[in-house]
Amino acid sequence: MSLLIAAGGTGGHVFPALAVAQAWRKRWPELPVHWIGVAGGREEEWVQEAGFPFVGLHAAGWQPRRLWRNLSLLYRLPQGGVEAWRVVARWRPRVVFTTGGYPGLLPGLVSALRGLAVALLELNVHAGRTIRWLARTATEVYGAFPQTLGLPRGHSAIWTGVPVRFQTSDRSRYTPEQAKASWGFSPDRPLVLILGGSQGSSALNRAVTRAIPTWVEAGASVLWQTGPHASLSNNLPAVRCESFILDMGKAYLAADVVVSRAGGSTLGELAWWGKAAVLVPSPYVAEDHQRQNARYWMEKGAAKMVEEADARGLEAEVLALLQDPTQRARYEQAAAQLGGPHAAETIAERLYRLAYGVSV
């Protein structure tokens, strides 16, 4: 067999890996791709819809805010390790690729123990625990940012950028005006796109709820991805709520300003599309990755950052961008400089080289 991908937990880990899988399949359709994720995770649906064989492990991650729940790791880790060993032995991949997080840990360790080539993609500016642990035995490490911090001494990342789920042709599917109209908005109004991640964010939703009347009064429309568990009522004609946006290409085409979390995958998409953004980093993610990512973008002049609790700051920063097209253009240009437009193809080609020992 050829390529095994281990990724799951959140869309931020899954979608970049899916982009690599699709780039591999497009280039080498005769060479299979298999996938390991979390049993019962949302990635199973996404991966199977894309047409890749999927196996879910009974894996779990460390929960620093609910320590009592970590007792389950006493049996989940051995169980998941045995399952990972059996899956790798059955599929016999030539190379294993993971985007980190707890769904990538056991498959990565098992693959290294079996002497397989293992490649990692760190999506944050500071390497997370899984990537740090696996980097010591990995064959290659790729980085979403030009500089990846926190790797073990003597190890560094190859900058590829973030693999995204879009094609160059997606940029010309619609004009921005056509994209706005397709969502039911006036083509003449600027559009604010709200993204709280694939799981949504109740805190961000509350802040947006308070700010939306000001943005609408200023002449803007709002396309709002609320998350699957939000229960929001909206009686403003210029606002559309979606639990999950499937056609993100059309959403980005329509957007003039994006309000989003600061996960590495989302930032990669903002860079690929070259969008002006106000970043609201989640304070709940492991090792405070999102705040570090957002600060990096601020230092590069590519976005504004607002803390989750600062609802008034969010309202004011978005309003300022709506009213200042020149500043929006500066952010757009700076964001585009942080992207890796061919990251999926670059990583797929490097994985092929690791699998077969030849360049393509």
C-alpha cells in the first residue's frame, strides 16, 4: 500500500490532511490512500464523503480542565495502541502522514516503531505536544508558518504553508457580487463572515450577537457559521445563520471582512484567499496555540486580534475595517504573503519521495 493519513478531532486537523489526500489521488490515482481517525468523530463522515477508506480508533486526548476524565486514558491508550498496530499491519503503508493532535499520536508512534517513514505537519506557529513527541523519530516535519517554534533541539520544519481544500479555479467561480447574491445578500453591501470553527463557539457567538446590530446599521451583511450546537434566532434580513458552511469557497468569495478563530488551518485558508480578518483566539485550546498564531499575524500586519471577552473591541475593529477599504486592502495583501498556495501538492510530492525514494 502507499499512503496512510492519521488525522481527526477537529476540522482544523482534518481538512488540511484531506487536501493532501486529494492532491495525492489526483496525481497518483492508482496508489491508495487510507485514513485513521477517531471512532465516532466527525472526520469519519468527511473522509468517507471524499471517498477514502476510514478506520476509527478508540483514542482520547488529555483534558487539562477536566482532570478526572483523564482516567479513561488508562485503558484507552493501550486499546488505541493495539488498534493502531493492527491497522498499520493490515494496510502496510509506505509512508504515514499526520497533522498532529491526539488522533495522530498512536498511529505515528506505531509507524515509527515499525520502521516506516513518518511525516508531520505542524499547523501552529509553536509546535504542539504530539508533533514535539513524534518529531524525534519522524522522517520529515512540515510547517504552516515560515518559522515553527518549539521543536526538539536539532529538528526544524520545512515551510510548506497550509494545505487548503480549494482549487485555483474556485477563485473564479463567482465574482464577489455574484457570491453575495447567491447567499441572498445585496451585492452592494460589504459582507462580514463569522467563523467559530467546525464546533462553533458559544462565547464568540455571544460577542457577535451584541455586535451585529452595529454592523448592520453601518450597511453590512453578515454570514454567520454558528456551530452545530448553537440555538440562535435572527430577525435581521441582512444576517444569515448556518450551523456549518459546506461551500466555504463561495463564503470566502463573498466576504469583505472575516471574524474567525486563529487555528492554523483557518489562517491558512485566510492566507490562500487573501482576506482581511479580525482574529479572536480561543483561550481553551491546548498550550494557547491560537493566541500565539494571532500575535504572529498581527506582527506581520495581516490581521487584528481581539480577546474573546472583549465584545466591544470586536464590534469596533470590524466596524473600522468596514469603513476603511484601504486598511482592508493592506491586510489582504499581507495575509496573502503568509500563504503556501501549492502546499497540498508540495506535501504530496514529498510524501511520494519518502514512499518510493525518488523525486517527482
